[in-house]
Amino acid sequence: MADIDPQELTDRYVAVWNEPDADVRRDTIRELWADDATHVLRPPQDIRQAVEGLGFIATALEARGHAALEFRVTRAHEEFVAPGTFTFSSRGNADRLHDVVKFTWEMVSSDGEVAGVGLEVLVLDQDGRIRTDYQFIEG
């Protein structure tokens, strides 16, 4: 496996969600994630309850491959970052064990209030690119 600094990786990961330039965002996604990578989101409790109320058991949402990842990141950017309402930042606590990197991030409002927190668990491939990205929205 490539020699990966977990903090540098997670800083780049968070930066792509804040990136205003679509071309830079696309290129960074292709650099960070493997071609067939999967982003798996465990949505917030209110969404899980609504889905379960409809009779669905599985409440994980998935995006697979660069095109789907680009759509996911772009959609989050357009909804939260582009209007100037929020930015995403790492809490600076990245840790690595073999091919797994974990860290927490925050969604911070323009007035400095933390509006959301998430735990990210990244499984890396042999080249140090993200193979599977597990995201848990914690608050």
C-alpha cells in the first residue's frame, strides 16, 4: 500500500466538498476515489425513521463510481456550500490502521455554529485511493 498521511488525505477529502470549481472537484474525485469506489451514507435518524415507516429495512444510501460520486459531492456543495450558508471542515483527528482511515468532520454555518457532525470511515485500495467510503451523520 502507498504511504498515505491520513490527515493529508482527509483534508483533501473535506476540501472537495467545499470546492467551488466543478472541474477541480471532478479531477479531485478521480484522484481520491478508485474508479469503482462506493460512498455509503447512513442518513440522519429522521430520514431513517421516515424510510422505515414506509416499510423499508435498508436505510443506507449508495453512490458507486466517479459519475455518481461527482453527482453526490456536487449536490451537497450546491445545497450547503454554494449559497454561503455552510462549509465542511475536518476535526483534525484522522487515524489510520492498515487500509482504513477514520475521522470526523463538521458542517459549520457562516456564523461559526456547528450545524452537523459526521464520522467517515475510508477503506483504501492498494494505491491509497478510496475504495469504500462509509459516512455516518451523527448530529
